[in-house]
Amino acid sequence: MLQISELASKEKLPIKFLEQIFTQLKAGGYVSSRRGKFGGYSLARPMSQIKFGAVIRLIDGPLAPIRCVSQTSYARCSCPDEIHCGLRLLMFDVRNAISTILDRYTLADIVEITLRKYRRDKVTPPFLHRAIPITSVLPQHKEALRSKRRAAARNRFSGSPGSETNNHPPKRR
């Protein structure tokens, strides 16, 4: 269980701010809470089922940089010809790139990446008890497979001077 007061003191954040975030996360079904002296928050679903894009949309709202390209809160812009607006087409690409990347990663992926970097640098993670070996949290055989997937994903986004512009939402996998 994670207590908000403990997180607030470690991260030097206001308790009220964290309470608002955790209230949203609880309403979204990402965390559950328990009251009392030993209460706090815990994940309500497996880390592998928590996508970063969904959490950011829940807390911050749409990922689109401007509302006329938003899938969830579209609003017509002041442009007289929205279909041919170059800025809007550019922002479609930006929205699609942001969405593709954030929707690809889960909480489990980010924890795995973090632990791998700690292990590589031979540093004990500050959030793990010393009695828990890092290898028990991050198995070696999964790391190799994920590294290959990450490299392939990076190659798709790097090296291309620009992407094709389209007005379609990103494809779901």
C-alpha cells in the first residue's frame, strides 16, 4: 500500500495535489484504496494493463496539441478551410506520434526499463527493499525480447524526415 503522505514527503509534492490525482486514478479504475492506519492506495489492475496514454488522457485530457485534431474533444478551429490547413495537418501528425508512443507503453514496461537501467549501473533502486533482488522483479529472458521490440519501435520513428500526413486516428493493436 502506498500512502499519499509518504509519497508527498518523498517527492516534495502537496498532499492535496496528490489526493486529486489519486481520486481520478481511483475513478478510472487504476488504483483502489483502503482506509485506516495501514491503508493507502494500490494498483487495481496488473501493471501490464495500464497504458500510459490512457492515464495521461484521464488526468490531463486529450493528447492533441490543438482541439481541431482531438479525437475526444474536437472543436472547430478559426481556420476558414480546415481540410486544407497545413498547421492542422501537421498537428494531426504530432497527435498521432504522441498517441502511438504513449499507447505503446504500459506501467510494467516503464518499471522494467527503470530496473534494467539500475541493474546496468549496479545501483540499488530507492523504491525496492534491499531484501528483494532486482532479478526477481525483472527476469532476464523477458528483457532480451523486450529490447528487440523496443529497438524495432525506435527504428520506425527515427531516421524518417517526416511521416505521411493523414486524417485517420492511430490504429489500435
